[in-house]
Amino acid sequence: MAPPGYVDSDLEIARSTKPMKIEQVAEQLGLTPSDLIMHGPHIAKVSWQSLSSLKTNKRGKLILVTSVNPTPFGEGKTVTTIGLNQGLNHRGHNASCVIREPSLGPVFGIKGGAAGGGFSQVLPMEQINLHFTGDLHAITAAHNLCSAILDNHLHRGNDLDIDTNRIFWPRVIDMNDRTLREVSIGLGGPATGVTRSERFDITAASEVMAILSLSKSYEDLRSRLGRIIVAESKSGLPVTAEQLGASGSMALLLREALLPNLVQTLEGNPAFVHCGPFANIAHGNSSIIADDLALSRSDYVVTEAGFGAEMGAEKALHIKALASGVAPSCIVLNVTVRSMKLHGGGVAGGGGSRPTKEEIETENVDAVRAGAASNLRRHVRNLAMTDIPVVVSINRFHTDTEAEIDAIRDEATKAGAVDIVLFEGFSKGGEGAAELADSVVSACSKHEQDGSPFSPIVDPGMPSNEAILRIGTNVYGANNVDLSDSAHSSLEKFKKWGFGNLPVCMAKTQYSFSHDKKVLGAPVGFTLQVRETRLNAGAGFIVAVCGSMMTMPGLPSRPAAMDMDMDEEGRLTGVFG
């Protein structure tokens, strides 16, 4: 007999489901087989010709799913996003979802997969979590092609007079590998190129990833790639990928990657999986082009923003919405009992600590209430400031008690959420998300009746240094911001080059409102430390690196990869839950 609360693993659930042919899924969106580029029976890209011809005046409502500051387990944003899509369809609405593509770094690191879980998954989850349609490999290749052309340019005489101490363009790999954070290249003598320091970022942090997810067309993609600033000349001028002669060939490698990927939920509902920037080191949202397609074919489109709302949701509202011209009609804030226990002091250690089984399963109403009164309320307050309605979704686990759930409800009500709903999509699929679907539809309708107001916390076109201060104080709760000399000098240089008013993408720990992952709850009175600022001119934002944040993650003490394998038939074992 299965123990209490036992459910089949994500992999077992996925394998027990007979998926629809992707042509049948596409039909729900009004797409025909001729609109699709097939990647097997259950995956397809939508062709550029179809994307260009399918544009209509129809515009569905966008629903953004975000979260409180999480535990390392993750609190179920993707599960909620997929489950809400299923719930909306369960209630008879025409709905789809758009989620990010998993990165091999987290898949083989801690998370083990990012295609949802339980009975709120997208299929085929094995392919989605591994190589999928090759989009991330294309981004990696395009990025590193620019690196190779740059180093070849230096080797062949350096006609652009690039200062080798002012090269901004790293290399990337879609893997967690801390040894690549700082490397030396060209050490084998003249034949191996110019000797210099180099670093690797993870592919999710690549500017090419950001460009792909923010581009609206091939023309837009090509133009953005050309604007990438790879280095500075000895005379102090920016050197672009266009000047280097790299941007055209980079675009070729991304030609198919720009096309959205269509898959399905466990219940056969349409789902797009496209682009995967991390929210702690990049802007954390799926692609504009997938959103645009979904919004033209569905009445409701559910999308997600990575990590806590002060990261992914803030960037969705101030970077993605600015680029797309589309703001959400409703925000769903995902919360769990275990995350509130963490922020309320009921878990040993600090942010980034994995709660023990005992800590998760032992009722601790006081800790849950303390966490909700601080972390949850801060997130609700921040989001409500935008005038977009906020629905709090409590992602229920079988160990949660009614008293703990009631504590979250009480604090969310005090914070100003328009509704608080119990979400059981993990264990019940669309049926378990039906109440959340009803709440979201009601909130969207009321928002539309009110004129669909949206009040950004950060004003478009605000000077970047002021935007950093605004986010640090109004969103994070800091008293002030301390820019390192290097960060300040870089901002002044960017301003001189004509990029002083770009939006800001904050790179910081996902575990805290502050730059210190150990500081939980809703800290105030601290000074936000900004160590470095980087210019992503092609993507159209400045990255502000806070505290000790790294754009190349490392592996944990026991990587998920060590428990993965395949059998004699090539079937995956020990993976994805």
C-alpha cells in the first residue's frame, strides 16, 4: 500500500498519459498542419509564414504567474501556470499557456526538470527537459560564434583597435560549471590566438537568449544582434557585433530558434515552451513572439515569471511589457506553506537552505504566519502598486495543515489580494485549478471594466542609475544603493555612449529581497550592494549585478545528474521526480 500523500512520480504520470497528436492540439488554436514544422508526433514549431499571416485584431488576456521568494525546491510556479491553463479549459474557456524552456544546468543540478509536475505537466516532458528542439543549443552556438569571430579578429591584426582589457563578451555553455567563471585563453603561443582572461556564463544569462525572447520578428532579431556591444576600442568607443561582422551569421543560427514551440498539457491543452532566461541573472520571462501568437488565438494566456515576484515579475512589468506593449490583466502570486515556514524562521539556516522532511511535515503555524506577514505581504503590496489585480494561489502539499493555510489566507487578505485560492493542480490537474481559474477570470473582467490600468513602479525612460535606486528602495525595501566604483564608472560610460536611460535587469539572489540570500522575510533598512553593471544594448537593458551573484552557477554537493541513467532500452531512469 502506498504511504499517505503518495503520488506517482512526474515521469510515471507522464508515461501513463497518451498524448494527442500535435496536429490535434494545434487545431484548438485554429492552426492547420501546414502551419507547423514537425519535430516528431508531439512537438511542432509554428512556421514563420504562418506567424506572419496569422496576425489578427484579436487580443486575449495575459495572466502572469509569479511567486514569493522560494526555497531551493521551487514553489510550483510552472505547476501553477500549467494547472491554471488546464483549469481554465476545464471551465470551458479557450486558454493556452506560455512557459520557459528548461536549461540543462538546473535539470542536472538541483531541480531535475522544469516541465511542471504531478498532474499539471507539459508533454513530452522527457524531450522538453533535455534537448527539446535545440533552441538552447542554437543560442549557445550563436553566442560562441561571436566569441570565435572576436578572437579571430584579434589574432588577425585587430583592425577595430579593440582594447583586450575591455572585452565584454564572454563565452557561454548550458551547464552549471563554476570552474569556468574565470579562465585564461590563448596560452599555447601565437598559433592559439591572443592570450587574455575570459569567463563563461550559463546560456540562460546570454544576451542572445534575452534578444531571442524579446524579438518580435526576424528583422527585429537581426537588428538587435547587430547592436550587441562586444568590446571597447582603445579610443574609448563601443565595438558592436555588426562592426565585427558576426551578427548576420549569428542570426542564421537562430533562424528556427525564433519560432515558438507548441506542445500540450497532460489534459491536451495547447502550451508553448519558448526561451528560458533565468530571473535571478537575466530577465526571467518566456518569449514575446510566443505570447503574441497565443494571445491572437486564445481568450486567456497564462505565462510565468521566474523566481520571486521582486525578480521575474518586476522584469516582466518593466522590461518585457515595455518591449511588447502588453501588460498582464491579472497577476497570480504563488505561495506555499513551506516557503512561509522558511521566511518565518521555522527552517534552520537561511535562504538557499533546503527544509528537512521533519521541518516540512511538522505543523508550525506561528512560523507560517510570520513568513506570510513579512514576505508574502511585501510581494502583494509591491504587485498591487501597479494597479493590476493580485490573486494569491496557495499551492497545497499533502503535509500542509488547515491552520497553516488559514494563516496564509489571513495575511494575504490583510495585504490587499483581491482573492486567495487553494490550488491543487499538482494532485488533481485542471479540476484542482478550477477555483483559481474562476478567480482569475473574475479579476480580469473587473480589471477590464476599470479601464485596464497599469502603473509601472519604474518609469519608462528613467535614467538607469535612478531605476536601480527605485527598484532597490521601492521593491526590495533598501534604504539606499551602494554602487561600487566599477559599477558607477560603467554607468557613466554607458550614458556617454547614449545608453543612460535603458531599463535595468537586476541580477541578485532569488532567496531574499536583499542581495544576501540569508536575509529572509521582508528586510528593511539595508544598503543594496551593486558590484557590477553590464550593458546589453541589443537586448535593450543594463544588467546590475548585486552582491556575490554569479552568472555561471555551480553544482550542488549531490547533483541531480548523479542519480540519472538509462536502461538497456534507452529509457530514462531516476529523473524528473
